[in-house]
Amino acid sequence: NAGVMQNPRHLVRRRGQEARLRCSPMKGHSHVYWYRQLPEEGLKFMVYLQKENIIDESGMPKERFSAEFPKEGPSILRIQQVVRGDSAAYFCASSLPGGPGNTIYFGEGSWLTVV
Amino acid sequence: AQSVTQLGSHVSVSEGALVLLRCNYSSSVPPYLFWYVQYPNQGLQLLLKYTSAATLVKGINGFEAEFKKSETSFHLTKPSAHMSDAAEYFCAVSKGQGAQKLVFGQGTRLTINP
């Protein structure tokens, strides 16, 4: 049973380009989360999605960032017109539906470097 | 709002010594509490979680944590440290009543001295 799969693992973008990060949840999981980890900091919640629905995007920057989890295919975190401050590790996680006690499983992360 | 404070951004212990990583939480509702471990350049792995059953929770790799409501704490311990325990440890809280968003502490980097 594969875990949460993220790709690419490492991505380098020039300022102003777009970054697309993909996440396939664990088999059977319909809930996906994106977290960002800035250097020397803990993880910060960005967005929580179910299939075709954004449930909570309270942690998403108001501009340039968007996320989707379509009916078919992986979840995508999209960052438009990247800036140096977007350089971070982006972690996707997934869980079964249910309550807050459910375990949330994390992927290996995607490291974005903006040059 | 839920929050987590991890006391000590760096902890260093000798191999074979007791490991104690501190976590205090703030929550207006009964919390669900988690400890995750992160090895360099990797994702987070769940060590253990508290979901209002037993207050002493046993996890993987010999770790355990005790939920103390009166102290709003959920400290992580291991009786005897091993070199392979060197990693970053994160405490997290998830509030009740349907929310599955985790709020993480700043993390504690554990170093094991030979």
C-alpha cells in the first residue's frame, strides 16, 4: 500500500515562473492537506481539500497560491509568479474521512527553490 | 484557537540517557494530540497520538507520551536514547468537533551524543 506520493521532490524555479506540486493521497483517502515548512520553522497549514471541494483554505496566501483536488487525478498546489520567499518544503498529507482523531499521513515533501 | 508550544528548540542527550521533549497545548475543547518525527529531508512520520482513551500513549520506536490535562501537557519520553533517534520532533494538536487541521509546534531538534 503506497503512502502519500508527492512530485517533484525538488523543483527549481526562477522568480516569476509558475510552480506546480502534485500529490497523490494514500489509497482510500479522500482528504488532502497541504502544509508549508519554511527554513528553521515548523509546519504551517495551508489548505484542506476533499474531492472537488476546498474545505478550509485559511492558511493559503491570498494571492498567487491555489489548490485543487479533482475528481480524477492528484491534488495540485499551484504557485504563480514565484518569489524568493516561496522557497520552502511543501508537504502533502492525507487521511480517511471521519473525525479529528484520524491519523494524517504525510508525504516526503516537495522542496521548492526560487532563484 | 488551538496552539502548541514546544519548550526547547534543541535538546541534546547522551546515548542511553532519558529523552524528554516537552509539549504544552492550548485548546478550548478536548484536544487530539500527536507527535511526529522528521528525519533530514524527509516527510513526517507519526510516532503516537492521543485521542481521549488512555492518558499514557505508547508509540513506535520505544517512545511514549502522557496526556496531563491539569498541566495541559503532552511530553514525549523514551527511557534510553539511541543514535538513530536524532531527528526533529513535532508536537501537534487537532481540535475536536469535526476539524482535521493540525496545528504544529515549532519543533525540537534532538541530538544524541555518543
